[in-house]
Amino acid sequence: MARLSSHVLDTVHGCPAAGVRIDLYFVETKSRRFIATVVTNQDGRTSEPLLEHSVIPVGRYQLVFHAGEYFRSRGLRFSEPAFLDEVTVSFGVADGAGHYHVPLLLSPYGYTTYRGS
């Protein structure tokens, strides 16, 4: 079963980032098509995969992590507008039968992502 999953770690507080809203898009030639919105659970993960099928469509995707919204909900004060209000991670799916995991390590002023397992 092919799937796409994600999780978010809050590097300011040193814990999983519960309650982060994530939007998933499929990127077409001149636009993007909305697929789903999910919210991370207490472990900073999505309760279900963002996509799970026998085959995931090959192509370009974007995950939009609503970082500013999350940090504001935690009572963190920072400049307005926030330096990283939304973090967009663009990535490609080349193997429609594969498992793609996109973790995000997040702070108000920086982030790191990679292809996880």
C-alpha cells in the first residue's frame, strides 16, 4: 500500500507539535489542486496517512504547515507578521507504490525537513 505521511516536532519546546494544521496539494502545470487538511495529534503525527492507496499519483505535491497559527496557540510571542507563518514543503513522488514520509522540525525562525522512513 502506497502512502504519504508526516509529523512535526517543535524544536522550541522540545516536543511533538500537537495541533498543527497541514494542507496537502497536488501541483499541476499552472495551479495546485487541494486534496486534504489534517491536524497533528498529541504525538505530532497525523492520525491517518495524508494519502493511502494502492498507488499514489506520481507528480509534485505541497504540504503547507500552519506554523504561525501553531506557535500563537502555544502563547509564543514573535514579530508580526510572523517570519514563518506558513511553511510550504514542495516535493516529488516518483514511485507511485512507495511510502513517502515528510517530517518537519519547526521553530518560528527556521525549519528542517527530509524524506523520512
